[in-house]
Amino acid sequence: MILFKHRIWIVVAVLGITAFGAWTYAMPMFFGVPISHVRVAGELCEIRETSLREAISTHLASGFFGLNVAAVREDVRKLPWLKSVSVRRIWPGSLHIAVTEHRPEARWYEGGLIATDGTLFFPPVESYPMDLPILKGVPGTYAEMLDQYRKLRRMLEPIGQEIRRFTRTERLIWRIELDTGLNILLEDKDPINVVKQFARTATAILGERIENVSDVDLRYANGFAVRWRPTSSLEISETEGGNLEKVDLVSPTEVIEAFRVDLYGNKGSRGEEIR
């Protein structure tokens, strides 16, 4: 019985030595498996394929098992516009890279772009989209202002104008510049609802004349003040007599008056000029 047990151990030892020898012989070939295919998943809009290829090419020579996945991920993450990246190997010789780009929604006045998730990132300035609105406020408030910008944009839909610049000052004053050149001034007191009431009322009261408004001051309890754009002078002829009389229908720019309009549709008294 004891002799039988010794024979079993001898067989196990021989098999182990044989397996180890086979592994030692095959190991160089095993670790020398090359990466023959690289697959990139994700929608690439700003990142160029050549830039991505350059970031990973130096790592491919290490082979399938020798490749440092963390190092590949780190080099790819250095590319501008990248929000996230994951890297994994797939047997027998593939490398799978999944990337997600930032989607810009606004520009921050100090530099950088604000992504749709509220992240501030810094791609090359020459790659900035030209049609993004500019947000300006207290440093570090870009995510908060992006949320407010979205709400303001929805509130202004009735007048069909887009926000070009949104500024929030330390004096709790909000300034909104629209793509038509219309400037809106208001206080930091329920501003979203105030803009909502203005947009709804302006459509009913001003109609198409809103295109001729240069400034709107919403810092009134129940109304707003309007400043009109300068218009061209007109010449009016009399129906009889044939004499022409030139009539200037516009006051000089420096004395243009503002008038108040009740937010609920009733015209109010004349107010102060917008400053």
C-alpha cells in the first residue's frame, strides 16, 4: 500500500515537471501573441482618427499580454475633447477602445467650454465652435449658470430669439443678450419666472415691433421698460400743393425715452431710462 502511494506521487511529480517544461517552452510564444486588430467604439466628431492612432501605436509592440492597458488608457485620455475612455483586450489578438467625447453647450468667459453635463474642459481654442453662447459669472459657477441658461432659453421661446451672451454679476444683476441684439436686464429675484412673464407679454403687446427694441429693463415690480432702436428719418409730402416737408420722426439717440409696460398686458406710466 505504501509502495502504491509512492508511485502515485512519482507520477504526479513527473506530470508536473513535464507541464512546467512545456509551459516554459511555450511561454515565449504565448506572450509573443501580437495585437492584430484594434477596434474603436464611439462617435468621433472632434477627435481625429490619426490622433487616436498615434496615442496607441507605441503600445502595440508589447503584444497582447505585454500591453499595459492602464498606460494605453492614460495616453488616450490626454487627447482633447475626450470625456471618458475604456480599454480592454479581447482574445486572441484584439484591442477594444471605447471613447466618449464631450458635447459643448456654451463657452465660459474665462476660457474653456462647458459640456452638456456641466463639465468645464479646455480643447484647443481654434477648435471652439463659433455659434456657442457665452456665459459670464462668478468663477466656478459655470455648471449653475448652464442650468439657468437652459431655463432662460425655454422661457424665451415665445419671442423666437436665441441667447448669445448671459452675464450674472456680483451685484445680483442678470444681463441677457439675444442674437438679434436685444438686451434684457433683470435682478436676481425669481428671474426665470420674470423672463417667462416678459416673453409671454411681449408677444401680445409688442408683436413684430419687438424687432425694433434694443433694451428691456425688467427691474420693476409689475412691468418693464423698453428702449427703441433708432430708425431712419422719413420724408412726407403733402397731398395738395406739391411742397415737400422733411420731418424727423426720431429723437436723437441720447434722449430716446423708455416707457413701462405692465407684465399683465396694461400699459403703465413712463419710466426711467435703461442704464
